[in-house]
Amino acid sequence: DVGEGATDSEALFLVALGEGLDTDPKRAMERATAKLEALARARGSTPHVRLTCAFSDGQRLYAIRYATDDLAPTLYHRWSETRQGRAVVSEPLEIGESGWEELPQGSFCIFEGETMQVEPFRPELVAAKAA
């Protein structure tokens, strides 16, 4: 259901904003994801979280691929010389077009221009510290 997906996304980003998304995007998203995962676990439903997202602060592009099981949705990126920009998508846009790279499960990526930094995305560590 499209409405549920939009509502889930809105809830995640609203919680992340309250957790400091504008000053520390990775930690804010880890804390927000940990909170929503705890709610899902309390309700007993699985999978608890399957997350891919991309967002920007106007200079950097951030992307997350994470799941509490082994079925994280796919997330790809590619730098385009001709467009002088980066695309982050759930699936490559054009079949047969080279250069698309899949982001690893459990990753927080920071793209700035042509550069890319990949860090582990670990909401479970945040939850363990809070307990």
C-alpha cells in the first residue's frame, strides 16, 4: 500500500529530525530507526525494519540500506560525468547501462561530488547503549 509506505517514511524522518538530523544525519537516523524497530519488536511483527532511503542537506547526498533480516531492498548509485551528478535509485535506471554499483546491506553512504564514503549503519548498537 503506497499510503503505508509514505506514512512510514514520514514517521521515520520526523523522528530523525527530532534526533538531530540536521547536525548529525547518521546518528539521528540510527536513533530514529532504533526507536521504530523497538516499536515493531514490541508489536511482535516481522520483518521489523526494511529501509532504503536517500536524502540531502543541499551539499551532500546521504543513502541508507538496512534491514533487520537478510532481505534489505536494493539500492544502487552511479556517478554521471555527462550530468556531473550522482543518482541513487532502488534499481538501475537503464538496462545495460554500466557503472551502477549496489550499496552494501547495513550501510550509511555519504556522497559529495564524485567522492563516496561508506560507513556501517548500526541502529542495534544505539538501542543497546540506550538500554
